[in-house]
Amino acid sequence: MARRIAEAAREAIRVGDDPLGRYRDKRDFAATPEPSGRAAARSGRAGLRFCVQKHAARRLHYDLRLELDGVLLSWAVTRGPSLVAGDRRLAVRTEDHPLDYLTFEGLIPEGSYGGGAMIVWDEGVWEPEGDPRAGMERGRLTFTLRGARLGGRWHLVRTGAGKERRASSKENWLLIKSDDEAARPAGTGDILAEEETSVVSGRTIADLKAGDVRRADWDTKLADPKAKPTAKKPPVRETSGRSPTRTAPPSHADLPGAKPGALPVFVPPCLATLSEKAPSGAQWLHEIKFDGYRLQARIEREEVALLTRKGLDWTRRFGPLAEALAGLGLGTALIDGEAVVENARGVSDFGALQAALKSGDTSAIVYQAFDLLHLDGVDLGGVPLAERKRLLALLLDDAPAGGRVRLSEHIAADGEAMVRHACRIGLEGVISKRADRPYRSGRGEDWRKTKCSARQEFVVAGYVPATSRRNAVGSLVLGVWEGDDLVHVGRVGTGFKEADAKALHDAIEAVHADAPPFAEPLPRAAAAKVRWARPELVAEVELRGWTPDGLLRHASYKGLREDKDPREVVREAPPPSADEPARRARGKARGKAGGKAMGASDGDAYAGIELTSPDRILWEGQGITKQGLADYYVEVAEWILPQIANRPLAVIRCPAGAQKECFFAKHPWAGLDRAVMTPTVGDDRLVAVRDLRGLVSLVQFGVLEIHPWGSTLDDPERPDRLVFDLDPGEDVGFPEVIEAARAVRERLAADGLESVVKTTGGKGLHVVAPLVPKAGWEEAKAYAAGLARAMAKDEPARYTDTLARKARVGRIFIDYLRNGRGATAVAAYSTRARPGAPVATPLAWDELGPEIAPDHFTVENLPARLAHLKRDPWAGLAETKQTLPKPPRRRK
């Protein structure tokens, strides 16, 4: 997934517009005879060429290449193609190749990417069935081959969960032969064993490696079949036409900075310094920041040790990773990387990693390798990073795609643009590394980390017991070291799953202390009800920032860090600013000044609403509490209030949390704060809010979803927006929903209506068209129904406008019923009462893509996205002046 995310970032920031960018990035054309090539003009359907190359790299395989749009789509077929109908051969998608590669034969030097001998084993033309681009997007390509050795109908099918496009990622497909006249019965002979020569030169792999003259003889025989072989052996010629007089790249022992040395027991890790902005320039490489455990893999043939950043041996805890590394046959090596678990969106999740370790089910843990410090008796610590990563890529080239051991991809691009993209799609951040520097242990400026949201470790100084459950933590009291003093930084009161809250209670009680460990006394309110602890535990916490007096703001617990030394925990920050001494002085003095700690007891932190049971868990899977939900809405108030204020609302209340019983409500209930309005519209008394206090009042009553009308209280009988809810059937993928949203947009545009789009936090998308409130509800609903009906009529296999579930099988229901009087749709930025705490999120149209799913954004990652947006995707929505066309366009 890290590779896919890096590729998506490359595409999003317009780096690598050249479709052969990845191909060139992997090769040194001063060393390899391979063609550098250029992407050609788009080819027509007729005469599309293909080739199969036999490639004796570190492991023998066959490369299938299909011409399309001026490049060669490429797969490494590990066991080669089979003519037996139904045989499934693993085909790993690799980078696109230039068209010149169709006839390339030669020796790729050892030490280069793909080093080894290559011949053209088959060539010819291929004919796709249907649109091949749509087939690639969908993950199923059916085609006919007409080659010298392969013929008939074939299928390429992408494997694994999720069929989304992955921008030239290394992904697994299956190559399958159809049952036709070109197929063979099982057991009748293997075409790969029968045919071992090149269809271009007649050479075998062995001939090529030995420098055989057969290529020259073959050329001569083409001109004169009776000619005799030449006596002298000329140099091997590459059919690409490139000069064979190239020198192989130096071995890793000859690289600048490399030196002989025994495999070290452990190398203290290089650590990144926090930076406010990512660096830019050709000397920097940028990688996705992972959220896991840093592990150094010490490999000595089949013996593997996995060591934490403190040098602790955790091999037994990560046994399957050690087995996977041992199985790669790497000799001796020292690799730096991170053990992670990825969530459904492909983002590393520290909480999921901890849960996997606690349960003993480590099947989902993978190792993201990002540096190589030692290889086969050579110390590489002094070698520039760019060369270390090149060697690491070669070392892991044969690692199974999607396996436990993966290469952490990097991008040489504008760092700030990379950070913006990473934060917009909900990642933790970016690590930037100097490509020209050696590996230096300790924290320095060669590696810098730019985070999407503030996140660091804190010392656990105590806890406040939970009010809603027994023997559990309600909030943690935290500190950092400033010199020899432990300084109080506030509390964290959300992010505790049920099991976490109880396990933390037991862990802290095991290090109980009778007095606070802080250097300065705390105000009475901050110390109330706290059970103190010795400063021996380290918690990782995400926060939205700091208050002026240096306390945590809107913090969320992420887990205990067993790999961190409590004495190393300091306040992480960019280099001190001019007023840093004053801030430190305020921090030292705040105990005497009587400052108040922010936490679950701070009613005034929530617009004057005192939350009862603030530690009640509303989303068990994430440990998000009522306080956490209030924190979220305080953070996004300026974004959500324009979408819900002064509108009739329907809500979904889940007082005991999303995992328990929930119910729908649109009328007032007892106990509402005065900030919640109860207007009468027609014969109905409804619910509405006008400000943040009203919004937090809804949180107090367990409201997890907010669904506004499509009109305001100022003019409730005339809608100011249309909503098209695209609801896919169970067997419809999200790429098809994206296509449907774009189709709705095009039809609205044909009627002169601009539109915006948002995820729903569920399965689909909403397309929203703002209106001047002029037409009535019946007219708006009739227009929406007409558009849905026209789409269903034009493409009945894809769309339906029928509510019945049986009509949705294999189709997308275009729900126009959201546009009737009293009908509602989930508000932009509203949470959903679903697993994962997803949030309905506005997007720019150009953000719709495979890395964003309908439930991609959550309470946890959306605030960071908003903080890094340059522009509101729905900016100007209220100022868009457009009305329904009169009369509506008739569609045939």
C-alpha cells in the first residue's frame, strides 16, 4: 500500500507526468544496455504488439508486455505462461516499458535493476476485448494473442481485496489461458520446456551468457540459408541497437564510502528532526511516514534478529516477519525499517499493530524496509542514501508482491507538495531524507519529519478513573522532561478502547505513586481525582496543538510505546522560535499561576456545555469518547456550521455509542439546552441549531449523525440545493460510483448547473447542486427524478432509479428521493454511526480517485486534512446563483 500511496502522491503533485518515469528512475543508462526510450503516440486498436521475454534475473521468469497508449504494460510471470486451459500463473505488475523494449535482448549487468540475461521468447500482436483501459481499471483484461508460440484467448485478472487502479504499482494478477483451439490438455507437454530459444536471434539464455556467435550466424542465415557459421566469436549484440561496450556498475563493495566490516550486532538508528515545512530540492528524497514499531533486521543467512530502536530483541514477538526475511535468501544484511499494520484504506495504524501483538495474530503485520546498512561483509553506513536505497531495491526485487517484506517507496519531488497530498488523504506525514548523506545514528538534520498533525510520546504521570466503567482509565495525566524536571502538559481523555482503558488502569496501578512526579505543584483542579504513577510508562498521543500556556489541545491516545525510554521524552517541536524562552518560563510558572488543565473536566472548553460522562466510548473500534466527539466538532465548527445552521435537522442518537442501540429523531426531546432551537415548520415542531453551543448540545445527547433539510428555516418550502445520493449494490465497486458521480455532474452541467461532491462515510457519494431558493419541492423532486430516470434508461445495466433492493443488484441506485419536502441527507462533516467513525467529507472533483474510499475520512484524520487544504472544496457554494431550468430538458 505504501507503494500505491507514493504513486498516487506522485500523480497528484504532477511529478512523473512522463509515463516512463518509473522505468527511468530504476535504471542507470550509463551502465545498462536497455533502451531509455520515449512514450510513443497513442496506438490504435489494430496491430497492437506484444512480446514475452525470458529473463534470467536473480530468479528465472517471463516478462509479458502488451502495447497500449505508446508504452508496454508489463507483468513478470513468475513460472511463465501455460497453454493448459485454466492454469493460473502469477503475474506481478511492473513498471511500464518503452516500445523499444519489444525487441530488446542482452545482458543487463549484475548490480543493475533486473540484472541478468534476457531474450525475446515470443512476439506478435494482441487484440483486447472491449476497452482495455477500462479493463485495467476494473482489474480484468481479456485478449487474444497471435504470436509465434502463444495464441488464442487469455485473461489477466487482478487478485486481492479491492479492484481499484494502483498507478503502475507492483500488484498481483493471474494469467489464465482460455479453453479454445490454441489450448492444450493437461499433461501433454510444457511449451516452456519445448521452446527455449529466442524468436528473434535463435539464442538461448545460456548462449547469451556465454557470448555465443549464434546471433551473428542467425543474421547471416537470414540473408543466406546456406552460409556457414563464422569461426570468430564477435561481441554479443543487443537487438535494441544500443552499444554493447558498456561497463558494469561497481559492486556494492566499490561504492564511495563502503568499507569491509563484520556484520554489527546493532547500529543505533538515525532519527528524524521535526520540521514545520518539508525541505525541497534535488538532494532530498521523500517517503510516507509509517505508524508502527521501528525495527532493525539483522540477517545472517537464515538467522534473523529483529531489534527495536533501543536494541531490544523482539524477534519472537515478530516471528512471521523474521521467517519472511529469512526466506528471501539475502545472505548477510542489516536492514532498517518499520513493522506496521495497514487499515482498510492502506494507511498504517499503530493501534491495529498493538492489537495484533496483544492477540498473538500477527498475520497482518508487514515490514516496510527503507534503508540498507550492511550487505555481505560490506559496511554501507558511509554510502550515500540514494545508493543504499538502490541496493535495497535490488535486494528486495524478488520479494513477493503484497508479501510481508516490502520496499518503502520514495519520491524525489517537491516536499511541501508531497506533504499537502499526504495530509489531504489522511496520512500521518512525510519523512524527508538527504539522498547524498551517509547513515548517521541519533537525531540530526539529514532526516526530517513533517507531520500532518502533531503527534509525539509523553510520560504517563497518572490517570483519572473512568466515570462510565469500573477499573478503567478515563483520562491520562501527561508530562515531558525539560532537563531534570518533569513538566505537566495536560491530559488526554479520548482514544481508549474498552480493553485499552482497563489494561492501562492495571499498568499504571503497577507503578502507583503517592505523590505527583512533577517538578512544580499543579492547580487543585488539575490534580483532582488523579491516581499518580512513577514516570515509567510512555504513551503516544495525537494532538491538534498547544494552548498558550503549553498544554495539550484536543489530544487523542494512540497507544503505549514499549520501545521508548521515558527519559528521552521531551516536547517535540520545530527549532525554537524567538519567544521560546518566554514559553518555557510560562510553563515553569503555570503551577503557581493556578492555570487550569484542559481535559474532561473543562466544560468551558465546549462552548459552555458541561459534558456528562465525557469518557463514555462512542466508537469502540477507535476508542473515541464523547469528549473526543466534542473535540472534533470544536475543531471543524467553521466547516460544518454553514452546512447545518438554521436548517431543520433529523439526527441519529446513539447514547451508548455506535456499537449499541441507535434511533432516529427529528422532533425535540426533553432536556435540550436553549441553544437547540425547536422551530415549527408547517404542522411539525422540529430541531435546529445556529451555533457551536447548539452543536455540542447534540453531542451531549449522543447524536452521532446530523441530516439537514435541503432548505433553510428562512424559506423552508423552497430548497436551496439538490442532492443525488449514489447508492451502489453490494457487488458494485467504488470506481463505478466515481464514474456515476461524474456522469451526474455532466448531466447537470448540460442543464447549466454547477455541482460539488462529497463522500458519505458509507458506501457511496453525494453530488450536490446549489440553487437559488426559487422552485418548490415538487418541481425540484421532479427535475431530480427526470435526471435519474434518464440515466437509468440510457445505461440500464449500470444505473437504476428504482428504490427496490432487487433492482440494485449489479447497479447503482440514483436516489433522487432526497429532494422531497422533509427528506434529508447526511451533512458535510457530520460523523456517521458506523464502525471506524467515518465522516461525510466534501472533495474537489479532481480528488476523486482510488486512494479515497467513501469511508476514507474519519474523526481521527479529517481535521488534519482540513488544516492542509489550500482551498475549501465547496468554497462559494452559497454564492452560486443558479436555478432549475424551465422547462426541464427532455431526454430520450
